[in-house]
Amino acid sequence: MSIYRCPHCKHLGEHTAPAGAGHCARCGGETKLYDAVHFINQILARYTAALRELDVLREASADGVPPRKIAITH
């Protein structure tokens, strides 16, 4: 099972074809298909990085210290 986000109509959907190239179910435009597990792992990595950044900012604002710059990895 693969997941895609159409670059033309922004439709998010599932596709039965393996990861690679495919067509959007809504508009028929060409789109890149991603392995579902890989796609979800990438979303979770970005989400947890954003949560870590928020925690740092919250701590800094509570202490009255300017926030330090942190590196976000994708």
C-alpha cells in the first residue's frame, strides 16, 4: 500500500500500486507514490522535532532566558 499527495489538486490518498509513480484518483494527474510506513515515519519525525522545539521555547520563556538555537533534522 502506498500513500500520495497530489501536487496538482492537493488530494491525499492511498494507492494499491507500490511506491514509485502513479496517478491521482481525483484529478488523474501524475504523482509520486510513497511507501506508507516511510511516509508516516517522516511525518512523525517532523512532529516530534516540532514538539522538542516548542519545549525548548516554553522552558526559555519560563526562565526569562532567550531561546537557544536548535538544529532540526529531517
